Amino acid sequence: MSSKTLQVSKVYRDLLKSVNKHIGKEGYKKHFGDYITQEFRKNCNVLDQSSVQQKLKLARDYTLLLNSVQHHKELLFSHNIAVDRSDEMKKTLRKSAGSVGLQLPEVYQA
């Protein structure tokens, strides 16, 4: 593999990982990952290198944005700033129940 291909694959993996982690991969959110995959496949044979570099920079910037927003949210939660914590509590409850092999009742499902 060339260094260019490795660079593109790293950006692609990082972006998909951030989207799956911070946006989610549930069925109704799957279109985010599908769109990213479609764009990377569509642009894999583009000969215009400046266009490719611009799109890679955009992908890197969006990955950084997702990670930074999530980090900022975590900082707000850790300092007990008044923000909506219902989604965070649902996620914590889902993880706790899943760690012992249980599922949450419908009341707590998102």
C-alpha cells in the first residue's frame, strides 16, 4: 500500500469510529456511517489531488469536531453544569444492565 492509501484509510477509520462512538450506530442513525462510506468510495478514484486533499482535511476536521464536542460535554457533566443529562443517564443504565446480562424495560429505552 502506498502512503497516500494508508493516510486515507486512517482518516476513514478515525471518522467512522468517531461517528459510531459519539453519534451512534442504531438503525435510525445508520445513515451517517452509510454516507461517509459512500463518499469515501465515490472519491477513491478521483484524479484531482487538490480535491482529495481538501476532502481529507474536511473529514479530519469533522472527526476533531465530534471528539471535541463530546469531550466538552463530558467536562460539563463532570463539573455538574446544568445540562440535560437524561441521555447520559440512559446510556449509563443501559451499560450497567448489559454488564450483568439484562436489558432495560421499555420505559428506559431511547
